[in-house]
Amino acid sequence: MSIQQLNPRNQFRGQVVAINEGPVLSEVDVETPGGIVTSVITTRSVKELGLKTGSDVLAFVKATEVALARL
């Protein structure tokens, strides 16, 4: 599998550390060098990708907005 058409600035290598499976949607926690990224994907996708705790993955982030709050 080759992933050459996506912007590399929006990719984070990581390892699945937890999966909270629901009947339709699942939360997948991925540990990256910058911290934990949580993805909500379909449970069907979790199964089709064969995701398990310890799986190496690429997390792709598509963000159209970033909100900030002053501390």
C-alpha cells in the first residue's frame, strides 16, 4: 500500500493503545510522539483494518478549524 497523495504534515505515526468498541462506532486511542490521538471510526472499519492494541498505524488528521482559548 502506498500513501503518496496525502499531505505528510497531517500524518502521525503511532501505535494503538486502546480500542473502545461500540455496536456502530469505536474509539481508537493512538499513542504518537506528540501524545495520544483519539479517532472515532466505524466498528466495521476497526474489523476490516484488523486493528488491535499494539497495531502500528498512521493517523491522518483533517482539520478545517482549530479553536484556541487563552490560559
